[in-house]
Amino acid sequence: MSNRHAAAEKPSLPEWPQPSLDAPVKLYGEMMRFMAQRMQAQAAFLQGLADCPNPTDLMQRQAAFMQGALEAYSTEAGRSWKILQEPGKAPATNA
């Protein structure tokens, strides 16, 4: 091998096994989607508080928001678990 050819060759980086990266990448994407969804829900909730005519309405809206948040986080835990259990398959999104 001549010096000219040796200079042209670049050392190759080790290849990461694709399956080992699939789950973390999918999980990260799912987390970003979920966080965006929750931020939108919280913004809508806070905007709705401005329309509360009385404390009773405010408490009802807050209870409904918290119930929705609990359900969303519970569902998300299941979605995240599925991603970790089946790294080759992405769960369907409802958004």
C-alpha cells in the first residue's frame, strides 16, 4: 500500500447494532409527543380558568383536568412499556 492510498483511507467507526438503538429512539420520540400533548392540555386548562364564573366551577374544572391527566399518564406508561417490550414495533398514536 502506498502512502497516497493510506492517506485516502479513513478509519471506520464501529457500527452500532440497529436494534439496540430502536427502542431508545422510539421512546424519546414518544416522550416528546406526550410532553407536547400535556403542555397543550395544560394551556387549554389554564385558559379555561379565566372563564370560571365562580369557585365551584373552578374546582370542577380542576378536578376534570386532574382526572384527564391521571388517565393520560396511565395510558402513556402503557405505551412506553410496549415500546420497551417490542422495540421493532411502534405503537399507534391517537393524536
